[in-house]
Amino acid sequence: TLTITMVTVTMVITMVTVTMAIIKVTVDMVIIMITVTLIITMAITMVTVTMVIIMVTVTMANIMVTVTIAIIKVTVTIVITMATVTMVITMVITDYHGNHW
């Protein structure tokens, strides 16, 4: 009877130990899974943020180019206007002198 009790106790202890080991492994795996998921999420977030930054930079570059083109156009227009005015003034002065003398 003692032997049987001993065997039973040993078996119960073994079972408990095995169960605890299994639980430990399961918990470890769950923790690893959560960690991996978090890392992946963070990586995705980082990529998304980087993409947004790139988009903003590209947009800003486009705006800059547009502004530069607009400034160039305005400058060209001003130069043309100035030239036209100068020509008109020159013509008026020439005509005036031509008629005067």
C-alpha cells in the first residue's frame, strides 16, 4: 500500500511539474508573440511616419518649384513691361525731338 502511495505521489508530482513546464513554455511563447507583434507594429508605424515625412517633403518641394516658377514668370513680366515702357519713352522722346527740331 505504501509503495502504491509513493508511486501515486511521484506520478502526481511529475504531472504537476510537466503541467507547470508546459504552462511556462506557453506563457513564454505568448510573451514572445506579443513582443514580436509590438516590434512589427512599431516597424510599420515607423515606415508609415517615414512615408508621411517623404510625402510632405515632396509636396513642399513641388510648392517650392511652383513658387519659384511663379516668381520667374512675374520677374519676366516685370522685365518685359520695363523694356516696353523704356521703348515707349524712347520713342516719345525721339518723336518729340524729331518734331521739335
